[in-house]
Amino acid sequence: MAGQTAVHVCDSQKGERCVVLLHGYLESMYVWDDFVPLLYKRLRVVTLDLPGHGISEVKGPCHTMEYEADVVHDALVSLGIGRCTLVGHSMGGYVALAFCERYPEMLDGVVLFSSTPNADTEEKRENRRREIALVQAGKKELLARMAPAAGFAPENRTRMAEAIEELTEQVYLTEDEGIVALLNGMIERPDRNEMLRKSKVRQLFIFGRKDGYIPVEVAERLAAEHPQAEVVWLANSGHMGFLEEPEASAEALIRFVEGAPRSAEGSAQETATPAEAGK
């Protein structure tokens, strides 16, 4: 239990520094399974199913990002974790931002992985309302057929077919009420750009150059508007960089968590696979 909410948690338990990985929309803690082994020899790693997804509890028709952050806080307290670096992928980033606003004293750093501090545009809110209508009409299979593959760069989809299949299965396993509750919570979330600019918590943005959800021009604008944040670009990734370029992603996270200084060129770093680097 995390407070009054039943939460599914996995904790490697060993490591001086702790990193907490928060999954995205239509995912669960299992999305990190292949990524965690790249971290746990250096760091204590905690993953959990955010309420409404995985096998954690659904509580009501709307799970605000603040509610999700409070549950993460309660889970960390129950594990005896006083400080950590919080890594939020996509929707998990929205939860991480709410946590940063409410519990900054518990953070060594916050990482937005293919995520932004922006509120939804009205167009995005309307898209989420359409997804709610689909789920409530019993047509969740439409989300399962479209959403998982769209997260990957087009050229990565063939080699990532197994991961896409696993993500598709996760959509089917996610409770309809949980999907609706989190969509409603994302619709309601506020803009947190100003909060992030004023925060004293160390910050890292990780963007994929081929992300279909966060266009490069949007990511570049965010990087320019947040000079206090370090930025890492994954040259060959879409929205799922920790699956598409896991080694580069892990290296960036470990460097940040362990407090390595910024590069001499500034706060932005570009990564590439070995094949790409040799071109």
C-alpha cells in the first residue's frame, strides 16, 4: 500500500543513489524490464505501476497528476527512500513534474524522458476526449492497434516488433476505468514551465530526434526556454528512446544521477549509435 492506494512496486534495494522510473500512458512498470539491468549495477532502481495502469489500483473517474505524485511519494516513504532522482517517461513526466512541485526536498534530480512541462493544447484535450469515448464504447482495440507502434521511429519499428507486441498486449490488460481516469487527469494538468524554471532541483530533458509526439522544433524550443536544464538528444529514437537506444539512454541517466558535470560545449549533448557515429 502507498497511503490508501494499492500499488505494485519493484525495488532493487541496493545502491547509494536511487533512481525511480515512472512509465507512460498505456504502459506499466514492465516497460522498463530490459532497461533496468543497464542501471542497477550502479544505482538503486525502483519501478512501479502508476495507479490506473498495470495492476495498481484505480480510484475514481479522474487520476490527477497531483494524486499520482502523492501515491509515488507514499510509496517511496514506505520503502524508506528519502531522496531520489525521478525519471518520468511521457505521462510519467507529468507525474514527475507534479512531484517536483510538491516534494522538491526529496529530489536529487528530475528527468523528463520524451515529456514536456506544457499543458495540453485544446486540440490535444479533444483528442483525449475522443480516446475516452472509444474506451467507453468498448473499442479499446483501436488504441491497441495504433498507439504502441506510433511511439517508435518508423525505421525502428521492424527491429522493435517484439516490444511493440508487448506494448499492444499491455493496452488490452489495462483496465478501461484506469485509462479513462488517467486521460481525464492529463486533460486537467496545468502548465508547469514556470515552476520548472524556478525550481532548484537539477533537471534533465531527454528527447528523441524522430519523436512523432514531440516534434523536434517543440523540443528545441523547450530546451531554449529552459537553460537551467541539461538536454540529451537521442539521434535515432522516436518517443521510446530507452527501448530504441537503451545504452545511450542509460549512459545519460547514470551520468546525470551521479552528478557528472556538463560538457564543455554547454548543457546539450547529442548521442548516436556506434553505426551512426561512424558515418
